[in-house]
Amino acid sequence: MEEESLLEEDAEPPGGRTCIEQQEPGRETAAEDRGVPVFPAVHQARFPVESSSREKAFRKHFFPHTNQKEWKDWQWQMRNRVCDLRSLERVIVLSDDEREAFQNASASLPLAITPYLLSLIDPSDPLQPLRRTVVPTIQEQTRKWGEENDPLNEDDHSPVPAIVHRYPDRVLFLVSEFCSSYCRYCTRSRRVGRAEKGGGTVDRWKQGIAYIAAHPEIRDVLLSGGDPLTLSDDKLEWLLGSLRGIPHLEMIRIGTKVPAVMPMRITSDLVKMLRRFHPLWMSIHMTHPDELTESTARACERLADAGIPLGSQTVLLAGINDDVETMKRLFQGLLTMRVKPYYLYQCDPIPGSSHFRTPVARGIEIIRGLRGFTSGYAAPSYVIDAPAGGGKIPLLPDYVVGREDGYLLLRNYEGRLFRYPDMQDGES
Ligand code: SF4
């Protein structure tokens, strides 16, 4: 069956749509005649939209024999990922730090970038935020103190190969070790993009499903990896159907970066299939406002229209998104795409991550700059996933200043002090 395309060649951008009756100046409409107010048409973009003309120009220049239909086919995107130095050099001018990364890359996370994502990358600026997230540099090969291959100690909480069981009522199900593009700061860089270990995927899935079925305390499963949305519809459907057959499993979540790096994967067939497995939630990995393109907006729209609640997960990255203005643009833009900013993560100390990590104080400063200054929905929870498997620990600015005469002393977002009469247990 032919997929309905994600974005028609001449499709009007979402921000350009008019849902309110348009009116020529000076002419009254039938609605106004009836006394119904008519509002002027709204034409502003609802989010920072990157024009799809950039994608088209990129395709025509670097893939001149590829038409728009092929470009919008996610399997074409997968087949044409850039995975080696020679292909990358065809598209961008490498800096010395980037070129050196390839000289001793055998131990590193592999390189893979979808053509779509490459079209968003600045070919001449090695410091462009999106470029830094996917193009390796020599800094990755320097291991600093405190860095670990498995900083969250997931392997020690893994009763069967595909499952990480750290919290009492929920598990992580690692369904694949494959992603369409590899993030240089990936927490699971020890596994993703490498050969499968411990048997084929289906055997591992069966073991994982059996483990969940045998543990009635598990009510929530997060499918992650790797990226579950790089699986075919058939495989994903089989997996979701098997999980839905477990009576005590209340909800299924999918963690993915696909809407940001290969939005054409969100086909109408995929969402038709996904909506059969509700309650199904999705956590989308988003890093920077440059990812908020028209194509990503359409992908999120499809998922949200299928009734899938969308949340985002963002890793705090030095020089990429570690300032209030960038985060505000990202989180406010996500809300316009019906994605609730869910978690802001302190970057995990994987080997070679020191150039990505910020002081924790920077994250707290960002949360302080968001709370009260933008919609509460736009402020995610800032967490450290504690080393050695301690789980997520939330971090907040100090809004509670102390106590005085039964009052709690609080500081608001503007720095002003307030007193709240805080009754103690047993007081009336
Ligand atoms: S998409 Fe997720 S799993 Fe894949 S490389 Fe990026 S962070 Fe890692």
C-alpha cells in the first residue's frame, strides 16, 4: 500500500493555515450580518519553522537523481544515511577536530546521519548546535574522571538481556540497538550501533515479554533502545500486540528521536497501527529549536491527532542548548506542536562526554529562568539520572528559604520574599 506523504510538495505550512473565515476589507460577511463576530485571519507561524525549501535545495544539490517522493520515503532515508568520512566530506567542510575523530574511531560510537538531518546542518560552521550533536570530534576520545561505559549501571539491573528493571512498577525494554542517526552524547553509546549481543532480536523480545508477563507488579513499559521507530510497522505491531496481551500492563511508552531526525517515518499507516494500542504515550528526544521544522511539526501533529500524548526529553549540552533563551524557544516551540517538555537531563558521564557536560548549576539557572517567565507547561523537570543506578533525582532552584514563627518563607520567581502560614500535623 502506498504511504500518504508526510508533506506534499506544495502543502501549506501549518502556521499558514486559516481556520477562521477570511474577509475582504470593507465587505460584510453573512456571519457579521447575523451579529456573529468575525476575527481577522492569523498568518503568523506558530513555531520557529525552518522552511522546507532548505530541504528541497539540499536534495537537488546532493541527491540530484532523487525525487521528492523518494526523499519523503523513510526507507530511502535509511538507505542513504551518511555513515563514513568520504560521504560526510561531500556535504560539509570538516574542521581539524572533526577530521581527526575518524583516524582512531574504531572504539567510538559509529557515525550515521539521515539525509534529512544533514539538510539542517551548517556545512561550514563546526560549532553549529545540530552539527555538534551528530558529527564526531577528537574530544570524544578523551576519557575524564568519573566517566563510565555504563554510568546508570543498567547492565546490573538487567534480569534478561532486553530488560532494565530499576523502579518497582515499570521497566525499560531495549528493543533495538539501532538508530537512524547517532547522538554523540548517547547514554547507551556502549551498545547502540554495535553488533547485537546475546542472540537475535526476536529471542530477546520473547524473553523480555515473558519477564513482564511473569511480574504482575509491572504496570508501565518504556520501549527504547536504540530507536523503536526504526523497526518496521510489522515488527512493532507484533511487539505492541504481544505486550497488550499482558493483562497487568497498564501503559506502553515509546522513546524516540525519529520525529526530529527522520519525520517522514511518521506515516499514516504507522499512526493507524499505533492508535490500536492505547494507552500509548511517546517521549520525543529533542535538543535544539533548529529541529522544530515544518516536517517535524507535521509528524507531531499526526501522532497527537492519533491520541498519543507527547512529551519531550532533552539533554543539557554545553554550547548547544545551555542558555535560557535557547531552551525557552525549544520548549515554547514544542508546546505549539502539542509536545509537553517532560524531562531536561543533566548529561550522563559516558566516556568522552566532558565537552558536552555543563556544571549542574547551569541547569538550575535555566529552570530558574523558565519558571514564572513562561507557561508552566513549558518548564520540564530537570533531573540527574544518578550514577550507579540511583534513578532520576529532580533538581530545583531553592524557592524555600526557611521558617519563621510558623510561616514558611518562600522566594518567588522575581526574587521577592513571601510568608505562607504553614500548619503542622495536629494543628487546627
Ligand atoms: S537516538 Fe537515543 S538511543 Fe539513539 S543515539 Fe540518540 S540518544 Fe542514543
